[in-house]
Amino acid sequence: MDVFSSLAEGFAVALTPMNLALVLAGCFFGTLMGALPGIGPINGIAILLPLAYSMGLEPASAIILLAGVYYGAEYGGRISSILLNVPGDAGAIMTTLDGYPMAKRGEGGRALALSAVSSFAGSIGALILLVIFTPMLTKLAVTFGPAEFVALMVFALCCLASMVGSRPVKTVIGAVIGLALATVGVDSGTGVLRFTFGLTSLFDGVDFLVVVIGMFAISEILLLVEHHYSGNTKIDKVSKSFVKAADLVAVRWTVLRSTLIGFVIGVLPGTGASVASAVAYGTEKRMAGENNEFGQGDVRGLAAPEAANNSAAVGSMVPMLTLGIPGSGTTAILLGALLLFDVTPGPLLFSQKPDIAWGLIASMFVGNIALLVMNLPLVGIFVRMLSVRQAYLVPVIVMLTFVGIYSIHGASFDLFFMIVLGVFGFILRKLDFSLAPVILGLVLGEVLEDNLRRALSISAGDWSILFNNGVTLSLWGFSILVLVLPWVMGRRKRRREALLKQEAAQA
């Protein structure tokens, strides 16, 4: 009953007029950001975060707004995927496979409605699992000391290296860049200046908001300018959104399985909606056997990735709230936002700041209901947003980023540093690096260093404290397994392919 009473208190926070207006605004803005190709939830949050901070919002209100942008963008990503065959973000890539064929045969309204219902079901199912399992994980995490948190941070970074992106080496390099940025400034233990290059503006370290805006928003603007989008994309008129009862019956088990897959994958640090949607789609295609039209407009192929990526978005909140480690690149920014508002995520969050923890969870129930109601009748508005010329869109994004960053400290140094980081992020993206590991490294780096210092202080400098119990040894073992297993599996796959080629040549 404690869970239900806590959730009731959360709804009391979420349903205040201010927070209700913020969650609705976040959902609407997030849907627009998700619908615009290439923007996605990370950039949507990056644009709004400095504005939310400069507006002086309460921590609970600010995180409710930013979380609304997050799962709103997961909804919005399906619109351009289905109508233009252009994913709004990485999590919507699999939606194009069956959504776009449905739109080409004149069933765009049906596809949009079915994807909205699937997204809603995936989110609500994952939220129920979140309410059930989060208190259990919190009780376990309360037993963690500094040594356990060091091992946990290392495990999160190892998961990141093996699960994010197609090139683990580049992912590790990105995480190292983030860890390096986390060391800039005055050493809290010794008072020594580190990597400041004599610039007084760096004495307090690298500002999280400047890194996020520079790396994501500014680099995205540079990519938009480079691609010279004409903005003349033609979109066929979308019929009134509807969904057939037969479609809901056909996808009911697909949505259930994909929700479970998405939630489990979302909980794992370093994974995300793109991994969850791909696994869910592949699972449904295998289970369908030969009796399917996957890739040609099968409703199961549309429902599976939509339920999975929204479920993963909710699942990624679990490690962020209970352990203080982000489950994805977007939750890394949300984690940084909480720290920015002097709120420390982790096992004590639910006991020390229940209004923030349970208010956020309750607001996600409210937001997903609002998104379903919003997406069915207002889909025409979101569709028309896709035809906005980049010549108009880019200046608006630039204005929001510069005003937001300057309003925080009123320092021109932040603007120049943001541009430098934006160019650096642009170069990394051109070299096919993922920027999410950089943010994860930046966020986890400070937590890792603080807990390492505490652990060594407790043990008087004895490093064996990091390996002195079953929990830490298990986490170190999992870290090694996560790094080694993909390499072993890759070698076995290459050997099998070589044997098959050899047998084919002999035949």
C-alpha cells in the first residue's frame, strides 16, 4: 500500500495547475521536436533546459517539463517515419519499415493512429512495471556504499561501450572525452586547478548546459546547414486518423511482448529505444514465421517498434531514479538537469524528495494520456510542421540556444565555448561518433570520482576496498563479461562465416 499512497501523493504534485500545464506543454513541444527529422528528444531537452533553469522553475516542475519533452518526442518520431520514410530519431528507424508502406498505399491515417495507440500501451505498461519494481530496486540500492557505486559506474561505462553504436572503440573514445571534461576545474580534494589553461571561467568546471547545447544543438544546426534542406518535401494529405478494432486484436500480444522487451532493454545502462525497437521488431518477425508481410505494411511490424521504444524510454528512468546512472543519452541529460537543480538522483531520492520522484512518475501517466488524446485529433498540425522550411527553423533554434545559455550566467565566454564545442561535436558526428557517450561520460565521471575518493578515504588508501564483498565482485565480473562477450561472439560469427565460405568453395 505504500506504493499506492506514494503514487497518490505524486498525482497530487503532477495535477497542480502549474505542473499540469508544464506536462502538456512538454508533450506538445516534444511531439514537434520528435516529428522534425534529426531533432529528436536530446536536442528538444537541450533547447528547453537552459530556459527552464533561467525561468526559476521548481525542481519537480522542471523535470516534469523535460520528461514530457522526452516521451513526447518518442511519440513524435513516428510521424515523419510513417509519412516521409525519414525517422525523427534513432528509435523510430524500425517504424519506417512497415509504417511507410502503409502510408504509400493510402493508409497514413490508420498507421498514425495505430502507432499512437501502440505507443500509449507500451508507455502505460512500462509505467506499471516502473511503479512495481522501482521501490524494490531502491531498497537494494540503499545498501550501496562508495565502493559499490564505483563498481556500478564502471559497469555502466562498460555497458555503454558494448551496447551503444556499431563501433565500440569510438564509443569508448566518446566516453573518455566526457570523463576528461568532467575533470576540468578545481579538484575538490586538493584544491589544484586541472586543465583550466589559466581561464578563470573554467575554475568551476565545464558547465553541463554549455556542453549539452554545444554538442547536440549547435552540431545539429551545422549539419542542417550542411545538408541544405530545401524544405519543399511534399506530404500526401493524411486522412482522418482512425484505428480498426481488428488491428487492435491483431497486435495485442505483439504490444505486450514488445512492452516487456522494451522495458528490460531500457533498464540496462547504455542501451536505448533504438536497440529496443530493433529487438522487438526482430522478435515479432521470427514469431510470425512465413505468415507475415513484414516490410510491406504489416500492422505487427508497426506496433512492435512503437510499443518497444516508448517502453524503453520509461525503462531508462529506472536506473536514473534508483541508482543515479542514466539508462540512455537522453536520461543522461535529465540526470544532469536534476543535479543542476541540486537534486541528487539515487536510492535516497524516494525518501528525501518523494515529491520529485513520485511527481515525475505520476506526470508520466498524465502525459501519456494527454499524448494519446492530443495525437489522434491534432495529427494534422504535427504533419504540417514537417513542411516548415529549414531556412526558418534553423534561426529559431539558434536564437533559443543563445538566449538560453546567456541567460544562465550572463557570460559571453559560455557562448564562445558553446560554439567551440558545437564545432567539435560536428566533427565527431562527421567521423561517425555517437555524442551520447560524451554526455554519459561527463555525468558519470563526477559521480565516479566522488565515490572513488570516499571509498579510498574510508580504507586509508587501500584499493582492495573496491573488491571486498560479493556485490562489488559481481559488478566487476559483469563489467568484464559485458566487454568480453561481444568480442567472443564476434569471433565465433566470423569463424562460422569463414567455414561456410570454405564449404561453398569446395562445393
